[in-house]
Amino acid sequence: MNYKLAAKAARILASGKPDELLTAEEKHLATEVCQQWSKQRQRIERLNSLL
């Protein structure tokens, strides 16, 4: 995961702005980063369950 993008997404999410006030780029970035994070989290959980 690109941590610079993750940090940007975290700032967007932490801003508390309603979705209506976010730009299309901000929405896309936050969605993309959250999806990547979720996939990585699931992968880690599967690997841990094998140990």
C-alpha cells in the first residue's frame, strides 16, 4: 500500500466532512485506499489462521 496515499485518505476521513462536501477525487481516493486496506487485512487474517 502506498502510505502517502493512505495518509491522504486518513486526513480526508478524519476531517469529518460530509460526503456531499468531498470532491470526486477525495471520494475516489478514500474508497480505493479503504478497499486496499481491507484486502490486505483479510490476507493477513487468512495467513494468521494457518499458523
